[in-house]
Amino acid sequence: MFYSVLDVTPTVDTWIPAYIAETGVIVKKHGGKYLARTASHEQIEGDDAGAALRIILEWPSKEAALNFMKDPEYVPHLKARTAGSVSHHFLIEAKDDLAQ
């Protein structure tokens, strides 16, 4: 299992309606699902790392997440989001490297 964890702060909002309307189907096509997609969040530790939105997606595999990112249906939305926002995207494997 893998998780995409994103923080997104739009700089323009023209890309948002099409992104919301169309990307959910593409996420599902690759076996992913949204766990959180919200502006309702608060930072409770560390230096301020503000973001307008926090998004968490669950993927069945790393390959599924990467295939989503390069899906020809998604690429125009990715380009629009990255051009119209400050975004950070982390792909995290569901494992505990520190467990003893």
C-alpha cells in the first residue's frame, strides 16, 4: 500500500473545476481512492508549513500511483495544477522502517 500526501495552495483557480470533476475517475481507474481532500486541517507541530488544501490518496502499489501520474488523461490536469498552484506531493510506502 502507498499513500500520496499533498499540500496544495492555488495561485489561480481556473484549473480547479475541471480538476475536481475529472480526476476522481482517473484515480479510481488506477485503483486509488481519496481518503482526505480538504481545507479543514491544522498544523499542530513544527515550523509553519501552511497550505490551502491537504490531500491524501491511497494506492494499491507504487506502480499504480506512478501510472496515474503519467496517465494521458491526467497529465493535462497535473500540468494545470502545478502551473496554477504551489504544490508538494509525497509518495509514502505504508511500512514502518523504525519498528524493532
